[in-house]
Amino acid sequence: MSNPTPPASFNDLPLAGVGRRLAALLYDSLIIAGLLMVYGFIALMVASAVVGLDCQSGAQDYSTPCVSGDEPLFRLGALAVIAGYFIWSWRAAGQTIGMRAWRLLLASPEGVQMSWRQCAIRALVGPLSLVTLGAGFFWSWTRADRASWHDLLSGTQVRVLPKKKK
């Protein structure tokens, strides 16, 4: 459900800077930590019900492996949880919880809701912007439109929303 008529004021909103974006990402990392704890608990319960795992310390039988973060299927599930959080948040509201706290809005340059494709590109390129010591984020300092790598490749913009009047 994309908005056919973009809000007239979207382009009037100021572009978001690096500091505000990283602060929102820090908030989101707390949410992700909680989601990964829930995912780990569910994965352990499912694995123990299916395989009958005995993961007591010191009494482990190595013929029956215990679920750990080293297993590829577990890691793939964790990545799916993280990507799902961001993609669902961006697609549903144009904001994650951290972006709401810092009054950031993510949309296409016309101010319309992001497509699934744009969300997927951001989810793939965003981590690259971080693991390169933040180069993808700091790239925005060199540009007048303050676009980071994932903004450029997904065709999106991050704007700062005004404070709500009391």
C-alpha cells in the first residue's frame, strides 16, 4: 500500500545527519538484542523438542550436539530476524523504533512509502556501511544531499521530523 500522493512537506523536512542516524541505530541495537534473545530461546526449545538435546554443562554427550551460535542454520535465522525487523519497520511505517525516538523518517525522494525492493537493498547494503568502519555513513559528509551508501543504492532519503507541538 503505497501512498499515491506524497506529502507536500516531505521535501521541506531537513535531511538527517550522521550523528542522529547512528544514535537511532544504537537504540535499534537494543531492540535487536531483545529479539535475538527471544529467537535464541525459541530456537533452543524447537531444537530440544525435535532432536532431544541435553545441554547440561559437564554432562554433554557429544554424539548429541547442543544448539549454539556456531551452527549455520542458527546464524541464518538470526540474520533473518535482524533483517526482518528492519524491513518490516521500514516498509510498515518508514521508521524503526530508534528512528521514532530520534524523529527520523525514511522514504523515497518523493516522500512515498518504500518498496520491498528498496527495503531489501537497504538491509543488504546497510551492514556494509557499518563494517567498513562506518565509511558508508560518513560518506554522507561529502555530499550535499547527505546520502549514505545505502541511501544511494536504494534510492531513499532520511529526513528529520519536526517536534510535536504540545
